[in-house]
Amino acid sequence: MNRGTKKSFAGKLCCYNLLYYEVYQYVYDAMDREKEIKGWTRIKKLELIKFENPKQRFLNKEIMEGPPTDPVHR
């Protein structure tokens, strides 16, 4: 949808492959965690991804039909 456009962070950087995610029951818990992670250094974020997903597999298919911005999967 926004890939290649400046409407969103992911669109600007053409990000559409998921390497890491967390599931929360309550949106405010997820927002708190997002704020926490945003304050980390890039190295610490990469370490978290490597710990949880050592093979660096794309996880898109675990939660959806494919990349959300891929026109083939709409």
C-alpha cells in the first residue's frame, strides 16, 4: 500500500519483511513496549532480533498471507 511512498516510515524505506514481533493482549502494553524498544540502540535491537530469530527468517506468513504491500497478495 505505502511501499515506495513517503506516507509512512515503512513506505519511505520500502520495509515489508517482518523479522520480529511481539503479541500483547492490551494495546497500551504494546505501546509501552514499542516506546521502550525505540529508545534502544540499533545494536541492542539487532541483538533482540538475532536472539528471537537467529536464522533471520521472514515471519510475514506466520501472521498474514504475505507482504502487506505486495500487490500480488492483495
